[in-house]
Amino acid sequence: MSQPIQARHDDPRRASAPVRSGRSFTPATPALRVQDLERSGAIVTAISGVFGSRVVGQENLRLTLLASLAAGGHVLLESVPGLAKTTAASALASAIGGSFHRIQCTPDLMPNDIIGTQIFNYGSGTFTTQLGPVHANIVLLDEINRSSAKTQSAMLEAMQERQTSIGGEIHRLPEPFMVLATQNPIEEEGTYVLPEAQMDRFLIKEVLTYPRPGEEHEILDRSTAGTLAAPQQAPSAAVTLDDIRFLQRAVDQVYVDEAVKRYIVDLVFTTRGSGPRPVPNLTQSVRVGASPRGSLALMRVGQAHALIHGRDYVTPDDVRAMRYGVLRHRLVLTFDALAGGVSPETIIDAVFRAVPMP
């Protein structure tokens, strides 16, 4: 009987290795004007500055939030408690001058507690609409797996449709709108696991790790100096909501070469056990591969990553750079793979090694 894929994965730093194929991925005419690239770079720098002043380390989280915000997607964060998820979300809202709401998920949380409800006014004999906390630019959905399936469904519908329905009336969510949902991997009692189809709606799933010793020492220094907790609003608004809307429109215009699109399609098809160079024994480890939404996410995040790094075109390195975050929650592993300790990152690395870069 053939052996499943070994439980190891490559060094994430290899994701930024330069492309040596000599292939040019630049458009025939510039996809964005020079001033548009400069404005995008200034927006990214300003947000990063506010984030760095509030959060110590967590560079992967910073890049994830920037890419998701620029791409107009949502993020699923997984970590043990105390790794600055709430601080990061509020820092992002402060940086863009947007509204921020935190929703603590519990088993008795109802959909109306999130999207809003109608309240009867006995004085006037009419109903008035009270919008729920989901109506904000940045929404932190803390411990989403502690809410019931009905509540999860209502929240994910709001994420997908960008609107809520209260008493038969449609209420558009603000733009930009971004959800950061968190889940704790070490406590499973009293939780409702997110179905794969619902997890697929998150653009990126980021797994946070403990800070390095030097970073944790800086956290202690900031605490003793009284600078660990910064004001909710940036001293001089870093950027505006109009800037974020501009950034998202700029991502739409980042050029994606046909060779890069074929590369993305080959990668996703390989996760399904086919592709130009199938990974041996992959079906023993992967029950369900990435969906077409995974292809769209790889391209969209690639566009955002390119723009963040000052380019108006996508290279294969942009596709590789955030491959774990885009694909780890879109692969359904078999029982044998889970029992054998095979991680999604191991599968992803095997797929990227098998598919040749253009």
C-alpha cells in the first residue's frame, strides 16, 4: 500500500524566492499610473505605521490584514488567546478612520443580535429599526465557532451579500466592510465547527504563533512605559475610507498575465488530484481539493500582494507568497492524513513543488 504524503512543509521564507524563468509578466501598457502606485504605497505605509505602533511583531498578520483589506475579503484568524487579535482589528479600524465593532460569540447569540432587529414604539404605534453591530467597517467576530449554526449562517450571509434584511427592508453594509473572525483551536467543548463550505467564504485563514523572545520583551517594555494601549483613533488620521476604496479599485486594475492565470488553475486542479503533474498519493491525504473560489482567491490575493509591494502586475511569487493563508482552509484532509499528522501546509508545499512555475 502506498504511503501518504510525509508530515512536513517547506520554510515559509521560500515563498518570496525570485522567479528565475526570465519570463516577463509586465503588461504591454502600464496597468496603473505612476501616481496611482505612489498613492497606493503611501496608503499601505500609513496603515502599517499605525499597526506597528499598536501591535508588536506579527508581520504575517499585518500582511494578511493589508492584503485582505485591499482585496475586499474577510479573514479567519486561528490562535490561542492573548496574541493581539482584538488589538490588531481595532488598530486597523483606527488606521483607516473607520468604525469598529466587536461581537463576542456565545451559544445563545441570536442572528438578530448581529444583524439588528425592529423595536415597537408604543408611543407612536410604529416599528423602528435598530441596526446590529455587523454594520461597521471592521467587525471582529470573536470565537465564531462558539455561536450556533444558525447565527454563523446569518453572519456569513451578511459577509457574502454585503447587506442585511431586517423586517423585509434591505440595509447595505458600509464600504469598506471587513470581518475578522477568530477561533480557538485548543478549546472544543461547547463549540460548533465551521463547515468547509462556510470556511471557503473567508479569503484568508491566518494561523498566529507566539511572539519571539525579543518581541515579547518589547511588549513588557511598552507595558511598563504605559504605551502598550494606544488611543482607539490615530492621532492624525492615517488614511480615509475614500483611500481604502481607491486601494480596492487599484487592486482590480493590477495586471494578471495569462501564464499566471494558467499557473493558478494548474495549482488548484492539482489540489483536486489532477493537474499537469499530479502529486503521487494525494487522494490518500486530500478528500476535497480547493474550489473555484480558491482560484479566485489566489489571483485576488496575488493582485493585492503585488500592489502592496509597489507593482502593477502579478508574478508567480505573488501567488506563492500567501499560499498557506489562501489554501489551508480550502483543503479537506482524509482521516488517515489527520491521524498521521499531515498538515495542510505539507499538502500545499507538495502541490507547489509539483506544478512548474511559468
